[in-house]
Amino acid sequence: MRVSSGINVLTLSCGNKIKQMNFSEIVTVKSCMKKTCNKCNTEKDLEKFHRCKKVKDGRKYDCKQCRSRREKSLHKDLTHKICNTCKVEKSIEDFYKRKLKSGGYSPGSHCKYCKSKYAKELRINNHEKYIEQGRKYKRENKEKVRESGKKYFQNNKEKINAYKRYWQKNLMTEEQRLAKNLRDRLRSALNRGSKKGSAVNDLGCTIKEFKSYLENKFYIHPETGEEMSWKNYGWGKGTWSIDHINELNNFILTEREQLLKAINYKNQQPLWFEDHLKKTANYIQTK
């Protein structure tokens, strides 16, 4: 193709004849071009053939309908396939299904393991990019994300709660347990009232510093002689928990200034379960 006097011109060579056409004539010729399928031997419009750069006319030898019929027959009784990535022959069950334009499904070119491995590497190498994409999507689709989350929780409530219990028991770090317990205690104390602070952000120090602060206050059990450690941190006989030196009930937690005093790390201490019971009993008697 060449440009002459600002007009697109196509030069076609047919035997000894040379013809030049402008753009409108090219469109007309293209729409009239036909090709014979080498499978069904039927003459069809060029648009009925898939594109292919290797062929001179830019279209495959067999029509779309014949290729579709062949693909369906190939995948109908297929039980095993070679993965294009690892080059290992695997069962069809090890491949994700790919929807065909002609209808039906066929196994993908890469096995599930290779696709999963590639996706994982892609996320690791583009971690910040994916994080930002996720944040942007959540900002732009708040209601959609919220409704989707509610629906997923309702449909998978038992599964989510089971994983939470497993995570809290086996995977949660000491800092995470501290933060969770602080939030839970503040939530309980506020009793669904007006929340004007955060048990972690308004602690007065970081969780790591709070952990060191508690460790410096560890003491031996007065009856058993057992030493405090993060292994016996919890609730029940023989364990210790975090106690508010000045009880939360003595504060008006809906007022910001009093809430900051109540949840400050200096108002908290480690206390054995038995000592906690005694302190609670004395508090009730004085009230």
C-alpha cells in the first residue's frame, strides 16, 4: 500500500494486470472476497475463516464451522493431555476448563499446578501493583464489596468460624493476641455505645512496647510458684490475663478524655486468674 496525493491507494497485481484502488473500492473488494474451505469444500466469505498471518490471504484453510466441529470431537473423549509448560502428560482433571466460542468446553493449555505457580510468581513480583489495584477497586465499589462480603459470610459461616478458631489457636502471634484482646475488652466495655477511641491506637505505646511493659511486671504465682510466661497467658485456672488497675466501670468511656486514661497502657497489668477473682470480689463488695 502507498499514499498518493493524500489518498490511500492499493495496488493489486493479477497476472499481467495491475490495478490501483482507493479506500472505498478496497472495502468493496474485501467484502466480496471468498475462499473455499479445504474440509467441507464450500465457498464462503473470508470472514468465515479465522485469521492467520502465515497464510498469504491472511486466513486459515478450514472455515470456523469445520474447526469448531473438529475441536469438539477432539475433546469429547479426551482423558489425558500434555501441559504446554511442564511438558508432562496429565489427566484432564488437572486442567481448568476453557469455554469455546462455538459452545462447550475444552481443557486449557496449561495444567492447574503451572497456572497456580505462574499466578503466584506474578503476584510476588508485582505485589505493590496488586495491592493498589485492590484498594482502588474497594474505594470505587464500596457497596458492592460490602454486599459481596456479607453474602459470602452468610454462605460460609461455619467454614470462616472454623478457620478463625484454628488461626487463633495455632497461627496468631503474641502481639496479635494482645491487640485482639484489647479490642474485645473495649468493645465489651462500651456495650455498643458511642466509640470515641481505639484500644490499640490509643494505648500510648506500640504493641511490641506494651508486650515488653507486661513482661517487666511478670510475677510468680503466690500458691503454685509457677512463673508467668506467654505460654500460660489466657483465661482460667493456672493462667494470667491483662487487668485494668483502675476498673473500666469507673470511667465514662463515651468521653474521649476519660477513655484515653482508661485504656492507657499504664492502667494495665498482668494478673493471675485467682488474683483477678479476688480483686473482682473486693470490687463488688465495695460497690
